[in-house]
Amino acid sequence: MDLRKLKTILELFENSDIQEMELTEDKETIRLAKGPGGAVTVTPPPPAPVQAPPPAHHCPDYH
């Protein structure tokens, strides 16, 4: 996400009555939430789960 765009979104969020929001752009997602006293918390998404490789195929021996 473009840093200038993110900064503008943060400023608008801080000055609004919105308490929590999540933004997704392409494959990037961030979550904004206001804590006690209006402090803004930016939470990056959790890392994507790693998929295990498919099981190896067993080829029978032909004699």
C-alpha cells in the first residue's frame, strides 16, 4: 500500500468517530482500531499459513 495513501487514511481515521476498520488493497490488509484515549493501533495481517507439500507419489516396481 502506498505510504502517502496510508498516512492520509490514518489522519482521516484519527479525526473520525470510527472506532475500528479493516482495509484491503490487492493482497495487503491492515486493521485500524482506536484504543483508550483515542490511540490508534495498526495491526498487519497474520502471516499466511504455509501449506505442506503434497505427498510423494509411490510408483510400483514393474518386473
